Amino acid sequence: MLKAIALASGLVALASPVFAHAAGGEAWGPGPPGLPPGSQATVVSGDPTKPGPFVIKAKMPAGYRIPPHWHPTDENVTLLSGDLTLGMGDKLDPAKGEKLAAGGAIVAKAKMHHFAMTKDGAVVQIAAEGPFEITYIDPADDPRRK
């Protein structure tokens, strides 16, 4: 079960200029540099770069993958649309992932090693305590180092 899988949850930024804020509608901007290129994100409430609660939405294109990583805080992840496969462990292994149904939600525990992928694309909502951080299991997977 996915009771304690953490997602990108790495879909939030480490620097607020990366995020568009949803004021009176959804203003999407590029995903944060801590994620592989191609994602988009918008802040619904709070500020992921500061202490305190925040909510963001993130879009992942078809074929998007987030390599194994972890976060220092718990996250509440809801799949709003599309498909999302989550898995625990230090290696991205689709056979060890579990598909989350649209509308499904999980509580992601702090420091759990996990990965995420989508076949056809996904939109997720993430609620957590900031400041948000993402640490890749293999530093070579970190897009900020490329």
C-alpha cells in the first residue's frame, strides 16, 4: 500500500521566483530546478521556501520520472488527474511501484526514499510544511548538478 510513500513531492521549489502564484486562477510556471526538466507548478497557498504550511499544484508531462529521493517533512499528496505511479526504495523500478487512482491521496512520511513516474501525464496537489527540500539518493540524479 501507499500509506507512507512520499512524492515530490519534489514538485515544489527551493526558491520562490520559480513559482507562479495562483491568484484568481491558475498561473503555471516552470517546475523548480530541483526536479527534472518538464514539470510545471503553481502555489495555491503559503510559501514553500519559508517555514509554515503550503499547498502547491504540479503538472508532469507524459513519460515524466522523478528519480529516488527523500524530503525532510511529511507531505499530503492528491492525484487530481492523469496517472501516477509511486514506489519506495533507492532505485527507480516500475515493477515495484503502485499506481494511484485519480482522486486518490496519500500521506507521505518524512525521509522515506521514494520515486514517482507518469505514463500519460499527471496533475497533483501537495500540502506540506515548509521550507521544502528534496535530496536525491544518487547525487548524479539531481538536476541542479547538471
